[in-house]
Amino acid sequence: WDLKRLCDEAGEAEIQAEAMRCTPETYLAYATSMRPPYADGVVPDESPLYLFDAQLPQRLGDNWNVPALLGRNEKGKAQEGGGEWDHDLFGLLGERRPDYRWVIAGPERSGSGWHKDPNATSAWNTILSGSKHWLFLPPHVTPPGVFVSHDEGEVTAPLSLAEWAEGYLEECRRRHGERGDGMLLEGRCEEGETVYVPTGWWHCVVNTSECVAFTQNLVSRHELGAVLDFMKSRPTHVSGFKRAPSSCAPLYGLFCARLREYDEALLEDALRQVREKE
């Protein structure tokens, strides 16, 4: 699954590349122009546009097989030691669930700046072709050069990954690497490898070659308490749902109701965790 095959399979419907919507053909031409040798007069983007699309997994659904250990049982059979939805409890919301699967692709140097995944979910990311370099910091360690509002609703950071790396990468390694407090996790993922992103962890990633990846956000029983706390205490920050943020508040009640029907003991344990944070 290189970028050309992805764009060929995607058809003519527009795809999302950061703030830009374009056809797959247009994005492929753009990504190709980011490869050396560059055409006369072409100055490559410092941080090329990153394809990050939630519709492609649905349109190309027959091409993906999600490993059972990384997502809910796609065939609807109960997982050993747990219920059918234990690996992705947002699945209980059915059509009301937020976006949760994305195809991610882009040329070398494209990527995502420092962020935490939405709605306190965890995630996995599998590389279909190419390679990525990852940096992780635990929830309580804000990356150098990143500024977060008191309610964590706004994050201010350099405009591009390249700008952050130039100004703060060495500081980050000095403060949080092996010779610092040891909090920084850093590594490279190659084709066929998968990285797991725990709930609440800061992370950023850059493509070290042209790369295509598949990612999914999920709610397992392990982070359910954190997700319910997020939905209850910060309803306007809940993202990825099909309706406006102001209409997301009732989803907390709906999710709790579905959880109660599914596994009341699981819900009560998660609500206890929510109360402990209040």
C-alpha cells in the first residue's frame, strides 16, 4: 500500500489533507513534487501537507483486516475473557460513535505535531509502507515549546514540526532523554510494525520516508474511566462526533446507558474512578 496505490484505490471523491480538501490525484501529484530531485523553481514545503482522512477506511473497508488484539472482534464474536465490545467500547454507540479510523499518508517530512489523542482515547498506528519517527512524553510532562491552557482546551505550539524540531528538539532530549529525567520515549517504526499510544500521552510523529499508515482510536475497559471523566467534565472539548460540540453533552448519558446495558459492573467501576477525580 504505497501512496500511489492508495490514491488509485481511493477513486475521485475528495480526501482531507490537513486544512485542504482535494482529489486523490491532486494529492498524489503534490506529494510527488515533494520528492527529490525537485523540478526547476520548486521549493519543497518544510512540513508537507499530511493526508489524514476518516472516510477512506469506510470506502476501502474490504481492504483492511484489523488484528483482533488491536480492535474489537470485527466478526461480532466475543473476545476470550471479555465481551464482544471490550476492545472498543465506543462501538456501543453504533452510528453515534465519533470518527475512529483514519488513513494517514504523506511524503517525507510530513507528520503531526505534539498532541494528545481525542476524548482521552488510546490508539494504535500500523505502517503499511514507509517509516515514521515517534516521540512520546507521559501525560504530566508538557513538551518544551508547547503551551496548554488551564482546561487543556487550547494548545499553542510552533506552526510546523520542522520549526519545533529546530527550536526545541535538543532541549526536549536534554531535559527528558536518557541524560535527563528519562521521560522521553523515542523510536522508529517500519513497514508492518505497530505502535500503541496510551490514553493521555503526548506524542508527535514525522515521516522519515513517504509513508502510508492506518490508525484507530479506541476505548478499552482500561481507559474507560478517563474517557467518561473527559466526556462529563469537558463536553465542549469532545470531538469527532457527527454533530456540533454543543450537542455532545447528551452523549455522556447515552454512553453510560449503553454501558449499563452491556456490563453494569464495568460502568460502576469506571464511574467510581470519575468520582475520585472530582
